[in-house]
Amino acid sequence: MAGSITGLYWLILMLLCRVSVQPPVRILVAPRA
């Protein structure tokens, strides 16, 4: 299961870096955490 979480995390990070350099990670992680 760790692999799936890592893959998703990397995908989100890459998408965020590509979409914008802003820190929208908190908005995506806040409701998920």
C-alpha cells in the first residue's frame, strides 16, 4: 500500500510543480489528512 501512496504523492507533487509554484499542497492535503 505504501507504493500506491508514494506514487500518488509524487504525481500530485509533480502536477503542482507543473501547474504552479504556489503551495496548494496544504489545500489538497488538509482535507485528505
